[in-house]
Amino acid sequence: MKPRDHSRLLKELTKEYARRFPESNRLHQRAKQSLIDGGSHSLRLIDPFPPRIREARGPRITDEDGHSILDFWQGHHANILGHNPAVITEVLRDAFAAGQSLQTGFVEQLHSETAEILCRQTGMQRVRFTTSGSLATMYAILMARAYTGRDRVMKVGGGWHGAQPWGLVGIEYHNGKNHFQFSDTDGLPVAIEQEVVVTRFNDTQMLADHFRRYGSELACFILEPFIGASGGIPADREYLQTARNLSEKHGTILIFDEVIAGFRFHAGILGQLYGVQPDLVTLAKLIGGGMPLAAVAGRQEILELASHSGHVRFSGGTYSGHPACLLASKTMLSYLSENQKSVYPYIGDLAARIRETVEKAFANVGIYARCTGTGGGTLPGSSISTVVFPYDPEHLCKGPEETLNPHVCDVQLANRILQLALLLEDVHVMHGLGSICTAHSEADIGVVEEAYGRAAQRIKASL
Ligand SMILES: Cc1ncc(COP(=O)(O)O)c(C=O)c1O
């Protein structure tokens, strides 16, 4: 299918947006004088400029123009309890008042207390903390390469593991034959580009073929059991089981990147719900309780490569295991473990109703839209979703080869047009929707109905 042309609508939306957010626009022009593109994270730098935030509370953010915006991005999926939840901020406030330190350069008891919860809840033997999901996946891959003595790293096309060397291959969809077998950055050593083998998400046959061809050279297979940035799609159970079996057979380390999924579906990792334990798992986002904390957890004999007697430099990091981050993390992990019976069904049910409302808003104007996030035959209520617009409603869209292919799905409509159209309705989404948190409520369904309804009508009128 030839991609739809939305240039006229985009121009119209951009103009109206600039009119409605003048202060954000002004601040953005100023920001560009000192910051590249006016910020430090490209996804946040919405074109033509992002709303500049003054305050964030629960389900909403307030921008510098005074709009109160219902937020479904929720800190890149980090805020499962909403923005600035008292559960975390009050603990931090009290701790600082009682002498809790910022950086100490020592090891606090908080370190092992947080690690104990993580190991208990994930079923992993050991954990080491770092500061970002990107570093966690990089260290996990380093350990896998050292442990196996092999070079090749297999990943899924469209899988985002952060901006680290092996993660920078096979991210973006390229038209042509091998859609994802490319480096997506300049400056990457050629050897790394050549080491990365890209396979298809949820394609068991291709996985078997790749293991047959590269199995003896593969240090690791890293994948998200719930692929986030490129579709919000859960892996099929059979796919993960095959990945586990083939990794074992070929002596390859299986790494689940659960930077998004960890503690999102229950107080543990997604692998447990599938009955498939990886050798290593990477965690970040919501395990930090809104603070920069990440972790690699897994089999003791692999993590011991990072020990004094091992030879993997999963080490350093001035702010690794930062005391305030550990306190936020321990508080969040304890809260989720103790309240999982109420937290997860609540956000799962609310998300199901929001998905239904979004799909209906588009169906009402004759546009087929599908909210992702469910399926896989395993997941309990999923609180994460993107919106895809397959040209053919029969198309299943089981992975990034479809969700990111502009000839299969209307990618521009999902990622760009809808975001701007909804900001004009005081709703903020990423990739069409985002994640539902405990601070969202029944009342937000009505907001969604109206906002998506108006956005859908505007889009329909332009087609
Ligand atoms: C699955 C996955 N892995 C890794 C990362 C990188 O994490 P960070 O942004 O904390 O470096 C992300 C970030 O969005 C992610 O979604």
C-alpha cells in the first residue's frame, strides 16, 4: 500500500500547535541556543517543539502555557504510580530530613536490601546495579561475550536496547530487502556492526534458521519479551520457549531486556509469567521509582565475571547504586510487591477500557485503528499500548517488520499526526498511546473519548 500523504494536515496541526503553546515555543527557541535541538533526548523533542513542563502530578502535567495535560507517556513508562507519587517522594523527603546522603562513595545497607527484593521477586540469583537501561544491556552483552568466548550478538529487528554499541544496529526500518540489518548510527566500529545478527520478532522459523546458521558463534540472544518502542507487542509463548530451548542447545546466553516489562505486568519479570527464565535480565525504568537506577540480574556464575576475580569491567560508575536512587527503588519494589493484587488488575482493567475507547473513536469515523499491548497467550491485563493503523484490518502486525513498515501501517499517522492532534486536546501520548498508571482513573476514559474523538474527526476530514 502506498503511504498516505498527511502533509497538509501536518502543516495545519503544526500551525495551530504553535499558536496554542506560545511560551513553550519561546522557551524552545531559547533552549536551542545552548542545547542541540533544544534538549537531550530526541524522542522528547516533539516536532516543532515539545511542551515545556512546569509541574507534574499523578496523571497530569502542567506546561509553561498553563495547560493541564493528561499524560500517557508517564516518564517513558517509568511512572507506574503516576508523576511524583507520595509513596516515593515522602520517603525521600523524610530520609533527607533525617540525614540521608546524596552521593557517598560508600556502600549503604540499602544496596543489599534492594538487591534482596529484586532477587526474591525475579527468581534471579545475583544482581548488580548501574544507572541506565543502556548501560545494563551493554554490560549484559559484555558478560555474555566473555562467558561464552564468542563474538556474535543476536537481536530482534526494531528492538531498542538503548544507545550502546550492539544496540545501535537494527533499530530503524529501512525500505528494501533486509529491513533491519543496518547500523543506525555513524561512528560505530565496523566489527560491531558485523557481529550483530538481526532476527525477526515472533518468527520462530527464522529464529531456528539463525541458530542453525550462527548458533556456535552466538554469545547471546537479547530480546524484549514485550517489544516496546516498536509496537508494544508481547512475544508469543512458543517464540520465547523456542528461544530458550535453542539458546540452551547452542550454549548461547539468553538475555531478556525487561527495561520496560520488568515489574510492569506483576511484581517480577515477564519471563516468570511465560514460564521462561532467561540467563540474564536487564531492568530499569520503573524499578528506579522515578530515579536513575538500572540492574542486570541473573545466573551467579555469569554475574561473577564482574567480581574482583572476574575480567568483565561491569564496574565503575560514580553514581552506580546511588543511595537516593536505591531508596526510591527499594520503596517502589516493596510497594509493588505488597500491593500487586490491587495495582496490576486496576491498571490492566483501565487500560483495556481505554484501548476500547480509542479504537471506537476511530471506528466511529470509519478509520481502522488497533491498540496493541495484549496477546501472547500469557499476559494478564496489560497496561501498555501503542496505536497502529494497518491499511488492511486483517493484518496481524506481530512485530516491527509490520508496525514500522509504512506500506503496511500508517506510521506517520500513529507517531506524528496523532501526537500533535491530541496535544491540541490537552492529552499527551507517544506512539499513539503509552502506559496507564494507578493515578489514571475512570474519569480519564471520558477525556480519552472526547480527545480521540475530536482528533479522529479531524484526521478523517483530511483524508
Ligand atoms: C527495552 C529497552 N531497553 C533499554 C532501554 C534503554 O534504557 P535507558 O533509556 O534507561 O538507557 C530502553 C529505553 O527506553 C528500553 O525501552
